[in-house]
Amino acid sequence: MRFTGFIGGLLFAALPGYSLAQPVSPQFRPVRDSAFAVHQLFKKHRHSAEGALGTGAASIVGMVSSSARSEYELVGVNALITVVSTVVGLRQALRYSPDREQLILRQYEQGWPLPLEVRRRLRSKYFRAQ
């Protein structure tokens, strides 16, 4: 009985149109594609890099204006905020640049897998259209 069920299953799988392992045409890309998610991830991180760089620029303005008024109490705190936010902003701006995004997406379309660091950061929220 098991043997006939096994043979029947093999025959059923061999029928055209009923196979589970049919290749997907490369022209068809679903909305929940990884390329879309990578674009959303890079866009989000570029926006946060702009915010960090803006905070650094505002801190520089604060340092210059306080030193012009001879108020040196908060210069150390402003210098720390400036350095940290500028370094974080520059790091993210370079890491998530549009050129790097295009390189990764071009390689993905050529059949290369996404880099491990990008795959680790992809979450389900990036696959949804907003």
C-alpha cells in the first residue's frame, strides 16, 4: 500500500503544472522583494545619518556662539556631542550611501546574495510598502 502511494505521488509531481519546484521567471518580482527592503533600509539609515550630522552642525554652532560670548561652561559637553554625532553621522552616511546601495542591488540582480551585514539588518517592516 505504501509503495503504490509513493508511486502515485511521484507521478502526480511529474504532471506539468503540479510540480512544487517550478522556477520563478526573473521578470516577475513580488512587492515583498528583497531589493525593495534593501532600498527601504538604506533610505532609513541615510535619514538618520542626516539627523546625526545636523546635530553635529548645531553643536558646532553652539560651541562657536558660546565661545564668542566667553561662556566656557558647556564647551566640553558641546565638544563631546559634536564629535560623537559627527562620527556616527559620517559612518552611517558612508555605510548607507546611494552608490553602495546601487552596487548591492546590481549585484543582487546578477544573482549574488545580499551581504551578511545587510541581511542581518533587514526586518519585516522594510518589506512592507509604506
